[in-house]
Amino acid sequence: MKPLTRRLFLLLLAVGPAIAQSAEPPSDPAALIERSRQAFLLAGASIDYRFDLVSASGSKRLRRVSSLIRTDSKGDSTRLARYEFPEDARGLATLLVEHRDRDNELWVYVPAIRKTRRLVADNERDSFLGTVLSNGDVLGYKTAQWTHVANGEEVIDSKPCWRVVSTPSSDAVKRNSGYSKRETWIAQDTLVQLQMSAWDEAGRPLKIIHYRDLKPVAEQAGKWLPYLIEADNPAGGGSTLIAVERFEFLAKVSDELLAPTGLADEP
């Protein structure tokens, strides 16, 4: 048994059957990354967010966004986000679909021109609704497209964490994500991601994302929701604070509600 696997197994035994039953002990860092990724994928939910955006020059903007999310039986994850405020951006919508077995889909509806457009695959590196987070950060990253290496332990927000460094398995993944490396801090008690740092294609520090105020989703065992996400660009590219203002779990979300043709429809 590998050292990381052994420590995780002993930890899961120590913290009790509730956690041990939620996931098998990962056999390698890739399994640990996949477990932490799965923890954020809900069967369905309706969520209202507040975005506080600070630009590189220090100017501040407020955005309010309503979101509808779903993970289907195949494991495909879909996220619809629609601007509610400010008024001049109301109705702007994006639809992000992560497919397990093929390229992801990215759609955007622009109310000013009343058109829905599908974006090319490499738009995953672009900003998500003007935030420090990219579309890929919101969608998540396919575990198999990265090489994962354990990098010790560290305490984050008073919680002992495993550290895992992930590098792109190909130039295409590097180009599409915009990252030459990611590092993830995963809580040892819940196996949930608490922090992620990313480096750009040239190897320079690009962003740090903190997932805070995590709460278990009562309706779906083993799932968690961060009620606060803080993202910073250490090179002076601004910051983003995303806070959950309303959360409603949905056991089912219909295909019609998440179809690209419905992006123009007001909820």
C-alpha cells in the first residue's frame, strides 16, 4: 500500500463510519483529486450568488447571478448562470456543460443582440462572467487529463490538508486550461477541496482560489457546497468574492431548463 493510501485509510477509520462509507480510500493522488471533485457535483440545485469584483485598478463592481446546476446519471455536469444585476446586463446567460467522455460545451446568450452562440473549446480558459475564475474553474477539470503527484501536507483554515500537484498531460490540455500547473489542498477529514492555486503557461503564479464556509448538502450524502469563494490574482489582476445568498436543492432538473435554446427565456 502506498504511503498516501495508508495514511488516508487510517484517517478514514479514525474519523468514523459516516465518512468511511461515503467514499473508498483513494489508491493514489488522482483518486483523491477525483473524490474532491465529485464532492461539489450536486444532483441539482437552484442558487443565487452575489459577485463582488475588484479590478486590477481597484474599481469595484457588484453582480447578482442566478444559477441552475445539475449532474446527470452519466456524470455530466451542467451549470447555467444568468445575470440578474446590474440592469444593463440582466439576461446575459452562460451554459457550461462538462461531458465525461467528450469535449465540453460552452454557450452564451447576449440579450443586446438576442443571440445564443456556442463558443469554441478553448474558451474554458476565459473569465467566467468577468470574475478571476475561468470557465474551466467553474466546470472542473477532467482528472484523467492531468498527472497528479502528492506534495505533502499543510494546514489551511485550521484544517489539515493533503496537497496534490497536477500538471497537464498534453499541450492541448495546457493550452485549453491556460495552466502549466495546479495545486490543490484537500481537507483530510472530509476529502473536500479547500484551496487551489494555478500557474500560467509560462509557469508564473496566476491565481489562488479559496473555498470557504463549506456546508454539507443534507439532501445528498457526501456532497458539499462552499458558501464563499475567494479568488485572487497575485500578479495584480484583481479579485473576486462569490457568496451564496440562496440555496435550494433540486432532486431533478429537466433537460428543457438546461437546453441552449432556452437561454433567452426569463425564468
